[in-house]
Amino acid sequence: MSVPDYMQCAEDHQTLLVVVQPIGIVPEESFFRIYKRISAVSQVNVRDSQRVLYIRYRHHYPPENNEWGDFQTHRKVVGLITITDCSSAKDWPQTFEKFHVQKEMYGSTLYDSRLFVFGLQGEIAEQPRTDVAFYPSYDECETVEKRIEDFIESLFIVLESKRLDRATDKSGDKIPLLCVPFEKKDFVGLDTDSRHYKKRCQGRMRKHVGDLCLQAGMLQDSLVHYHMAVELLRSVNDFLWLGAALEGLCSASVIYHYPGGTGGKVGSRRAQGGSLSAEAGNRHRPGALTSNGINADTSAEIGRAKNCLSPEDIIDKYKEAISYYGKYKNAGVIELEACVKAVRVLAIQKRSMEASEFLQNAVYINLRQLSEEEKIQRYSILSELYERIGFHRKSAFFKRIAAMQCAAPSIPEPGWRACYKLLLETLPGYSLSLDPKDFSKGTHRGWAAVQMRLLHELVYASRRMGNPALCVRHLSFLLQTMLDFLSDQEKKDVTQSLESYTAKCPGTMEFITLPDGLKLPPVPFTKLPIVRSVKLLNLPTSLRPHKMKSLLGQNVATKSPFIYSPIIAHSRGEERNKKIDFQWVQGDVCEVQLMVYNPMPFELRVENMGLLTTGVEFESLPAALSLPAESGLYPVTLVGVPQTTGQITVNGYHTSVFGVFSDCLLDNLPGVKTNGCTVEVIPALPRLQISTSLPRSAHTLQPSSGDEISTNVSVQLYNGETQQLIIKLENIGTEPLEKLEVTAKTVNTKEKLYGDFLSWKLEDTISQFPLKPGKIATFTVNIKVKLDFSCQENLLQDLSDDGISVSGLPLSSPFRQVVKPRVETKPINPQESSKVGDFSHVKTLEAILNFKYSGGPGHVEGYYRNLSLGLHVEVEPSVFFTRVSTLPATSTRQCHLLLDVFNSTEHELTISARNNEDLILHAGECQRMAIQVDKFSFESFPDSPADGTQFANAKQLEEERQQAKGLEINSKLDICWKIPSLKREGEASVEGVLNQLVLEHLQLAPLQWDILVDGKLCDCDIVVDCKVGDPIPLEVKLTNWSKHSVGPFALTVTPYQDYQNGVHNYELQDAITFVGSNTFYIESVKPTKDSVYFGALLFLYTGDFYLNIKFHEDNCSKELPVSWFCLPSVHIRAMEPVVQTQL
Amino acid sequence: MATAGPRAHRASRESRSPHVTPGRGGAGREDGGGGDKMAVCIAVIAKENYPLYIRSVPTENELKFHYTVHTSLDVVDEKISAMGKALVDQRELYLGLLYPTEDYKVYGYVTNSKVKFVMVVDSSNTALRDNEIRSMFRKLHNSYTDIMCNPFYNPGDRIHSRSFDNMVNSMMMQVC
């Protein structure tokens, strides 16, 4: 006996073994159809009694096991049913012959046999035979079940007779010694007459009768027999049979205690039998038991219930039996089966610990060298039994070994399919689920090392099965879920094999359904690369849509009746978390930034990475990236174009890594930061591209306002220069450009700027609208830079040693200075050459031109776009007015403005002013130019603060006034410079140069003094002719333009002669006499009033005379500025009266 | 692949018995000859039955011990559930021998918070008595308690502690 039946259970002891076999050529399918019908008849209620017969059918049974039939009768084949296919009558004898041969095989033990012939018709089939049944075909055999029942009944009759025969065999007749095959030789030559031998024979026979009783459905009788057998055998130390008797006792007790059976749902046979045996079991209850009188043993009546073992005793007896079996090497199979049976019983009793001990023991039972198939069977059954007692891990362990055994290298044709199937069954035991979602829920909870091994085995098995898709799926699962536990080398190996598999069969996002219905969910590689944050990006500033203010206002107004409510703002806060406050534009490329990192120790190539979206038709533009080994956070921008408008939600991204396509949904990713995934897509807007006549700038403006400038242009200009900037506006979008607004903003206001920096005319451009896509419009901007031409502190120290003061007090003759210009070439001494650099200091001006434009459907919705052009102007100094001063001109109404002009360029430069000839300045040269200007009466400006306003205001006002004055002066001067070599020209402004003092000098005094000599208005350079001897009337007129009353004043007229050598002769009493007083008194003059005083002079000699009109130093005059009392000097030439001489 | 598989061949069948008495499984075996051999594998298992710590002698196949400890959890679970019915306050933390294999004996210990300690001992080591095993477990438990006291340790995380390593090292057998 070498082939263990791992499916055995205790109740099998009460069954009769019937072998069903085909002879000749029977189609397997047909055979099993009949076999199934036959085996359905597993319980038969025997006629005339309430006993039930249980039948165990086998289609294969090794005859050597049959030889153990005396030891345990349920191992004995008592019935044989053969099925044959016989189509013609002439085959019949041959077939019948085969039947007999088959019978021979189990001949010694058979009670009865049957032959089922299919297909034979005719006279042979007509003859009634008990042992043969004829059926025309496999489909027409309704009476099979009936036949089987009859057959079983015949078996019962034999069984019953045998039982009675053996049971009553109590006489002193010699009882044959029953023995198992390996014992036979042991008893040769033994004294058969010894008491010991006889007892042994009795005990064994008793045990045999017990078996028969059990099979015949007489449970209680069998218990009694077993008890007696145990006693008998124990006394003779017949351990093997004692074990069998004990096991029989256990089996009977189990049948009594657990009518549901212990085999569980191992096979359909059990399940079916179980339900029926429940009621059958009831019948066996002690009270219900009917003694049918054939029972020879009267002791059975006593303590019937006591004969049955208690559940605890069953286990004890099993242990004992197994320990006896263990003494015999040849009884390994018996021992193993006993262990299995005991485990099944314990499983029902829920005594897992003890069951595991039995199983542990069963593991160690060494049978002969097992074939691979038997090993698989053994491990599977161990696994199943462990499963039954709740040891899932142990069960998985054995199942895995069974799986490995299926594909053991010693097997010529490895059963990879079976191996794979078994491996799948081990998954729950290793708490492994093939759904990656279970893993992404939290940290990994399991036995990584063990699980990894299992996954590797699944991969290998599926590959050998020739299912690459499955293999890829398992391998990706391994990589995805076990990434943290893989060593660097393992990561490399796994990815390499993955790549080689995906070359043949790329990984997909589809479910893989296995033949047994198991669905393998897709494995997205959410860890290759790991995404840490997802951020939807706003469009670049130039493309960002803005809502028209007015429309926005309306929207808010319709939403809430309140202008402001903190409550509403608060409740919107949540919504805002999800929604983003910017918009995307239909048709424009929109970006999403992912922060990713590569956990792999090598470069990771991610291909075809794109966005997964819902809501709006979205054309995703996939990207390919390559992440360096174990990179830090790495920004990746995924782009796409929304094709329609509405709400778009970014759900995730898709990748292709190592040939596996993954759709990673953000919801399933742990620890991803996002700023919201839903954004609104607004209708399309035109796109404007700007190109200018100026070169692009490397400077980028970073204005604080947050505007981003798309284009920067730069230009270099000399101070005072004007340049035209031609801007080409091209509509590169798909929508017509309908609206355009331009605004400018000067950014860098450190420098004082005079005049309009940027000026343009929009009308010319607007006339070209609407601008069709692809069309270009031009727009012209004038850039005019006019910075301060003064050089502030740069020259101050240089000027300190200058003898000429800026006071502008009347000097003898201004012409001298003009004629003899101070040549400033001399300051270029080594010391100052370094300072020249300061003059060439380049200043920058920056401005932003904003183009607001709109068009197309977006315009209808009230959106516009803003494009900014940064303008960077480098202003190089052209000329400087290093110093400014005034000299009074000969006329009091005029004045000389003296400007020291410094050429700070490296080129020759000409400078011109109104009514002046050009002045040529060499590079770095400084020259003085004098410009005669009429004095200004700044009447149009507010003269002084009307009353005591704030001081700061007053100061501001003062500045403003000064500025205005400067502007006016400048407009009169009209100073221009020109660099002929560069063909560049520009203006120069004195506005910043003028100081208060100069301004005062340039201003007309509010007290206007007019002196009329001989009725002629006298001014500095006018010479009045008069005759000697004639009284000359002198008229002094004061007009008060100031706001206050002035005076009274006292004036003295002093005549003198200038010898042109610096000597003034005031001793002229004998040359000139005054008619009247030479002193005038002027009463106070009210504002805007005038007063006139008359006097007369009489010249006695010819000559050139000057009149010096002086004020008396008294109090009132001191209050007023000196310049107000600037009276023109009077030049009178007295001549001989010509007429008289002629006369 | 089936390195950790059950060995179906045994030297002496006579010594085998299904009556495995916990704690006395190795009694009567001849000494393997190791002088101060101790544990060959020590594992700490979380309440949810995943390993917090597992360490074995480096000479042996590590995976084998993973399998051994993993399957021993079946017995631990069974023992705990059986114990659940017993008096809770008087519960014995030491679970005794979980199961013997032909080469090793597996002992278990469970804390009140259901953290399990599993120790695999070479079965040739007869010098190791039940009481010694007990005291080793107690030492382990103390060391584990120290780890739990570390405010920087998150309960449920893998144990990375030098002092615990040292502790375990002192219990592991010296490889000769």
C-alpha cells in the first residue's frame, strides 16, 4: 500500500468501495457522464431496513491498496462496474471477455460486478442478464440509476451475509488470521495453537466484523465490536491492528457525532452525501436504533451510548492509533490517512492547535520516493487542510510549494499553468492583493520580502505560461508596490526585464481577465516618477485674459445685493479652494506644472506624458522627459489646448514608462499638493505679437506692479534727442483684433524729465482695424528724452575759483565777455581728466507701453488681453550747461544769459540758439555762449501765495512756478545741438539749470523805470544828442507793476564823464547845470499806477556825458530788492548848436 | 526555489510524535555542539501582523526565516484567540513553543498591545531552557518598551534603533 488517499475522511469507513471503469474504447466524456450519474447514487436505503448504505465510487484504484482490504474493509473493492462501448454483435464476445479479465483484477474481494454496454442492439441485447445491461446509446440510459440501486442491493446482501457469517463465528472453530500484506511472511512457522495467536485472530476478526457492521449501517454494533477488538488486541500487543481498531472506534464515533461529515466541501460527492447523511444520522441515535435481531452480541444492549467516544476521546484515540501505526514503516499510508482524518475531525471541533500538530506530524511521514505529481497532491492537500483549520499563512506556504513543484526542473513538462493558478491562490495567505489601489491607501503593511518573492514567481510563471501581458502586469505591480523595498540592483533588474517584456507586449490600462474569472486591475505607475504637486499655470501675462471692469462690476452686483459682505466672502472661500481664479483661453496652449522626482537609481525616461482631463475637449500635447537618477524635485510642464469653452478639470496624467502605459488619477495619489484642478476656459481671443524698429533688449524690466513684459526694446539716445519708434502689431491668433487701447507708464522716475517722454497718435492705427489674423498694423511712438542738462554738483568745485560771480550785478560792459569767450580748454589737466567720466554718466529711462486688445468671441464675453512692451532708453549726455549766469544787457528790458556749455560727447558738436550763430564745441570742450533775451514778465503765473497756506504747499507751488518759468524761458531760447558726424541732433533745455537768482535777473522788475531825455526814451545803448545851451527836459517815470504800494523814493541825478580808461570825472559843476533840482522826490505809488517827475538839464559844453541816477539811501528802498531799482543809465552827447554857427 | 519547504525525510521516525508539548519539544535530542548558541532569528511583529523588525543570522538564507516567522503567525493568532477567553489580567505573555521544524524551534511572545515577538532557535541547541527563552523575551520586551518611549518613534513604523540592534545582536548566536 503506497498510494495515500488524501481525500479520506472518517466517514469513508462506512462506505462500500465500488470501482467504475471503462473497458475497450470509451470516449472519456461519455464515460464521465455515466460515471457522474452512477456516483450520484451514493446512498441507498436498503429494503426492509432503515439502514443506509454509503457507496464510494472510484474510477481508478490501485490493486495493491485493495490488498489492505482485510485491514480496513472500506479499502476493499467490493463492486465493479465496467462501462463499454460495443457497436456490433461480433465484438460482443471479446468485450465480455475483457469484462472478465477486469473482474479478475479485483477478483478476490469483489462481491458483485456489472457490465454496462452502450451501443449494442439486437438479439444479444434482448437476452435478460443480471450482470449485464444494454443501452442503445449514452443518451438513452434512463435506467442506469435503477440498475445501480439493484446492484448495491445485491452488494448489501453479500455484505450482510458476510457480516452475519463472521459475527456468529463464535464457536471454537478456528478463526483465520487476517493480516496485511507485509505481515504474511512474519507469521510463517508461528504456533497457531497458542493462546496468544488465537487471541490475535479473535481480535483481528472482531475488528473486521466491526468494519463490516459499520459498512452495513449498524453503527452501534460496530462500536461494540471495536471496543472488544481493542481489548483483545491490546492484550496481545498487536499494535498495527490495535491502531486500526482504535481508528475504527474513532470513525464510528465521528459518524455518530458529526452526521454532517468531516470532509466538508471537498467534492460534490461529500456535499451531497452530507445533507442526506444528516437525516441518516438521526436514525442512528441510540433511542431510535432498532435492533434487528441479527445482533449476536448481547453486550451491545448495555450502555450503548457509552460505547461511543466523546469528542475529546476521539482525538485521544486517534493519537494513540497514529502512534501505533507509526511503529510500522509499511503502514505509512495508513498513518498519513489517519492523520488527515483526524485533522478533518479537529477542524470541525475547531481545535486548530491540535490539528496543526497532527498536520505537522503528517508532514514528516516519509513515504517511499514520491513522484512529482504525488508531491504536488500532498502539498496541496496540506495547504487545504491548513486552510481548513484557519492557518492561512501555513496554507499559503504549502500551496506555494505545491506550485513550485508543478514547475520543478525534474518534471519534463512543467505545468506552468497549474503553477500559476496555485500561486494565485496563495495571495490571500500572504495578504497580497493584486489591486494597486489597496496599496496606495497607506503605508505598506505586509511581508515585503515574502510578497516580493511571490510576485517574482508569478511573473516567472506567467512568462513561462506564454502570457506576456499577464507577465507585464505582475511585473509592473511588483515595481509599483514594492518599490520601497527593492534594492538598487533589484530595481535595475526588474526594470530591465520589464522593458524586455514590454518590447513584445506593452503594458496597458485594461483589466486582464483570467480564465477563472479573476480580474487583474491595471497598475498605473504613480511612483515612476513620483508626483509631488500639480499646479495649473496661468497663461503668460501677455496672453492672460482680463475681464472688462464694467462687466465684472455688473456681475458682482447681480450676485449679491450688498456691496460688501464678509459673510459671503467667507463662504466662497471653500469654493475657491477647488476653483482657480484665473482662466484659460480656448485655442491657446495651457500649461500644468508637475513637480516630479525619480526614485530610481538610474535615469528614468518618461514618454508620452500628457494630461487627463474632463469637461472640455482638450487636445493634450504629450511630452517626453528624462529624469536624472534620484533627482530632486523636478518641474515638468504638461501642455494642451482646450478646444471648447467651459469648465475643465485636470484629473490626472498619463505616462509611458518602460513600455507600460499608465493613467494616474490624482485622486488616487497620496500626498499630492494641488492648487485646485478645475479652471474655466473662456472663448478665444486674438493674439497680438509686437515687433519694433528697435533692437530687442537684454534688460528685463521688473516693475513692482507685477506686470510682466513680453518684449523689451532698448535704444540709446543723446540727451535731448527725439526718436520714432515704429511698432508692428501682428495678429498671430485666429480671431480678428477689434479693439486696442494704448497706455504708457514711466517706470524709472528718478531722473527729472522735461517734456513728454512718449507721445503717439492712436487714430492712424485704429483706422486699420479690425485686424484679420495674420495681418499687421503699425503704430508709431515718439520718444523724446530731455533730462536735466545741468551738471549739478559735478562742476561746483571747479567753479569756486572762478572770478566771475553769478550775481549778475551790472558790470561795466557785458560785451567784453562775449567777445572774449572764456576758453575752457585749460581745465583738461590730469586731475580733472578723471572727472570727465562723470560727465559721460549714462542715465536710463524705462517705460512700459500697455496694449489692451480684444476681439472675437472673447470680446463678446467681455475679455481683453494686455500686452506690455518694455522700453529701455539709455540716455547719454549730450551737452551740459555747467554754469549759468546773467548779465544785464544795455537795455533794462533785456538781459544776457550766459551759458557755459560743455560737450560731453566724443564727437564734435554744434550748438545753436535762437538768433545766435552756431557754436562749435570739440569733444570735452567747454565754452560760454551768451544769449540775449528779453526779460520775462511772468505775470500769467500766480505771483505769490495769496494768503498763508501750508508751507509744504507753498514750497510745491514755488517749485511749480519755477518749473513753469523754466519752460517758458526754454521755449524762447530754442537751443539745439547737432552732432554732424553722427547726423544726430536734439534739443537742449535750460530748465533745470536756472536757479532762483538767474530767474530773478531774467524777470522784469515790477517797478518800471522809464527815463525820457528830450522826450526820447533812453536805454543803455541809446545815445541822446542834444545841443549845448539848450535845456534838455528829463522825465523820470515810475510804473508800479507790483502788488504793493512803493515809495516814497528820493533820486539824485549825478552826471559824469567816462574817460574810457577807468577814470570817471564827476567834477562837472561848470559843464552842466540843472534846471531845478537834481534830486527828485517820488511819492508813494500805488499798484499799477505811475508817477512822472520832470526836470531839465543844461549842457554848457560839448562832450559825452552820462547820467547816474542814484537812490537816496533811506529806509523804504531797503525793503525792496536791489534789482527793482535798476534804472537805465543815460548817455547824452552834447554838441555845438550847428545852426548857430552857421548863422 | 522551495528551499524553505518541509523536509519530508527524517532521520529517526521513532522520536517523532504528534504529542508536541509546548516548550519541551527539543528535550531528549542530542546536542548539536554549539557552545553559546542562541537565537538565529528575532522578529517583532505589529498588532496587524506585519513585521516591525526582523533580523536573522547573516549566514543563513534570510528569506527562509521570513517564511518561518510568517507561518508561525498562524499559531500565534490561534494561541491568542484561545487565550482571549482566559483571564485577561493573569494572561501569560509568553506563548511558548509555536512549532518545531526539523532544524529550528520557533518561540512566541505577545505583549498586551498585541505586538508579537518571535524567536527562532536552532533545535540542536538543548542548552537553552524554557526559562532562558522567557528571560530573553522579557529583555526584548523591555528594549521594545524603550523604543516606544522614544518620542521620535511612530508606533507602527519599522524599528531602526541602534540599542535595539545591539540587544538583538547580543541574543543572536555567534556564528563560528
